[in-house]
Amino acid sequence: MEMDMALNAVNATPNVGSELRINKADLLSGTYADEIAALLEARSVVFARGLEFSDEDLHTLAATLGDIRLDGKDGRKKDSLMKVTFDKKHSELTEYFWGTFTWHFDGAWEDVPPRASVLTPRVLAPTGGETEFINTYAAYDALPDDRKRQLDGLMTAHTMVETYRRIVDNPTEEQIRDWRGYGEKIHPLIWHHRSGLKSIALSNSTEYVVSMDRAESDELLKWLADWVEQRRFVYTHVWQMGDVLIWNNTGTMHRAAPYDVDSGRRLHRVTLQGVEPLAAEMAAA
């Protein structure tokens, strides 16, 4: 009788990121889907080297882990494949990708943020362009108990103004009015997951804590940003052609390291539908 072998995974850092030692056929088979899901909860990011995934392979792998999401911005045609690039020959979303240089989680404007994404490179920048990930489960767990008590129950406002403030120097009044037109999204600062775990729901769109005056809010959010960005919670993925990487969007923040936007750098991504309403889980906890 044949027996399934355990998934071979090697930790990339003590707190975040694991490399899978696996061949393409086994990864695409779905045999290890449950183990990968558990690793994503524990380690936030998993990756494998040298597998040379096609776009079809990306979709096949994603489908073993959940329902595939259709993405589109500002009324553009929705597609299950996102091309992350500043090359306008390959994407109509280039203005959107400026936000990828600052720490964020995807879907901060949604009640149910995406669950995870699968990513592979097509063109790499000559220098820079690494993707960095923060394990926000580990960052929460390591908080002092008094900080946990302080943060639990706080609500934060996410705004487009805050997102663009970080990437646009000296915005005009007209730009600020346009960004304000998107309104606000209110989320709990601490995400209570169905698993019983908690993570920090901080993003580049987090403008202020609802119950605090602005000075107090700014001080707390600055402290928290400094906390989660400690290197012990960060994994930096140095891309190689042939890589495939999966990250748990509900328990990470991520960003791209600086690179020449004219380099043609291009990553292909397939995203999974969310399954946990952020605010609803907070209310039910």
C-alpha cells in the first residue's frame, strides 16, 4: 500500500517563510493542500524554487487551496490573472502598483479581504525588486500583554488619502479631494481569526484610530509600525526565475523593495477569495 510522505518544508527564518522541497507534479496534485494551508497560517509565506510555473500551473495550484478570485480596478475588465508590472504593454493597472512599495495587506477596502495569493516571476529587475513579508500573527503574539489589552477592540479608519500620502510628494488640493471621495473603511486593528489566533490588521491605508485624538493615534500607529517592521518578523524573498510563492494575505503585510520601474519587472499573480470577514470575526470573538 502506498503512503503519502510528509511535506518537506525548511524554515527560511525563525518566524516567517518556509521553503518547500517538492516537485511540480506533487505540488499541483493537491495532495499537500491541507499541509500548505496549515503552513501558511503558521509561517505566512511558503515558496518553492525551480518549478517554472506557467499561468495555467498558477491557476491549478491556486484551485487546490481555495476559490480563485477575479480582480479588476476602477471598472476595468476582471481577470483571474494579475500582471504586477509598470510595463504598460502588459498591464492597465500601473498607477495602482505604486502602492506596492509600502507595507500593506490586500483588500483593506473590503469586508472580506483576499485569503491568499500565488505569485511567480516572468521578468526580474537587474537590482532590487525583492518582495518582503511581515508575519502579523507572530508580531501580535510577541506583543507585551499590556499592549495586547490596549490594542484589542480598537477600530481604525482606512483611507485612500493615507495610501497615496505615502507615495505622492506634495499632493494638490484637487488630488486630496479625489482621494477623500473614496470615503473610509473601518476595521478592527486586531483581527480575531476563526482559528482562535489573532493578527495585526495594519496597512498603508490605516490613517487613524477611531477612538483617539489624532496626536495619540499617530503616536500609537507609529509605535505599532515600528514594532511589526522588526527584522525578526520579516522575510525578504530574493526572486529567482522559476520560483513560485504563496502568501497568507490575512496574516501578513507585504511590500516590494525599490527597483527601476522601467526595468520591465513583471510578476504573475492569482488570488484566492477571502473566507473570513474581518469586522464580523471581531464582533463574534
